[in-house]
Amino acid sequence: MYGAAAAWALYCLLLPTYKLWHFLPAAAAALLAHYALSCVFKGKTVLESVPDPPVRTGDETVDKLLRDGEDAVARMMRARDAADDPAIREKIAGIAEITSKIFNDAAADPSDCAGIRRFADIFVPETEKLLTSYVKLIAGNAGGGQAESVKRSMEDVLDTILASYRRQFDALFKNQVMDIETDIKVLKDMLKREGLSESDFN
């Protein structure tokens, strides 16, 4: 745009512009400058990810649990960013991801809230305490002789935590499957009592 404006101004300084048709070549020069400079200085498109809006249900008990989960995941991700070892960073990210899924289950099945609250009050704080201690230890003893030993121990315990969190999530998901299967059975029984099942028409 600046190049087109400069071409227009240069034309007006060097060539006559006292007749209406004089402005046609001026416009052509501006357009040509715009096209040429656009080819040389190509623009770029920057894609930015937009985070999903937080899940809310309108039930204050459930929503508080969801907020607690979001805060816990945010703290885990900060610990991941502070960790220096790529393998440990990846494991912490996996724990944060499954933690988010566990808390979000409260919105999908509020009957799981008691179990999720126990998980939030007992296991999550201990995990966060471990991550915080590890980050502080490595930051303060980056060159210490025990650093590698601590990292190996940390990798092992993170694997254990991740497996345990996945079992917790699988248990919550299993409850939802059982609820759906129960609803299916109840519906089939209702249809049969009303004489609307498929076998009643054979």
C-alpha cells in the first residue's frame, strides 16, 4: 500500500495531472507498483490455536470440581515447562492430560463427583508436591552427581502415576458404560411390556 501511494505521488510530481484522463495512468502506475511489491514482499498467515472454553454445567458443586481440575492441570503444565528432561516433560504432559479427562468426567456423569473429589483431594496434591520438589531439586542441583539418579527414579514414579490415573479414568468410563447398558435394558423391558418389541410383531 505504501508503494502504491509512493508511485501515485511520484507520478503527480513528475507528470501533469491537470486533466481528468491524466489520473488514469497514475492509477495504473499505483496498481502496478502494488502488484510488483506484493510479489516481492509476500504476506504470511499466522495460525493461532484458540483454547476450548471451560466446561460448565450450572451445578455449583460440579463446576467447582471442574475449576479445581483446571487449576491442577495448569500447575502440572507449569511443572512440565520447568522440567529439563524431555522424557520427564512428556510423562508430566501425559499425566496432565489424563487428569483433565478425569475431572471433565464430572460434567459427563455427576454421579462420579464423589470419586473424583476423593481423587482431587488425595492423589492430585501428592502428585503436585512431587513435581514441585523435583523441579526445585533439579534447578538447584543441575550439575550434581545425583541428578541422573533422581531423573531415573522420577521417570519410574511418573510411569506408575500415569498408569494409576489411567485406571482411575477407565473405572469412571466403565461406570458410564454400565449406566448406558442399564438404560438399554430398561427401555427394552418397557417396549416388551407394551407389546412394542420386535418379537411381538413376528
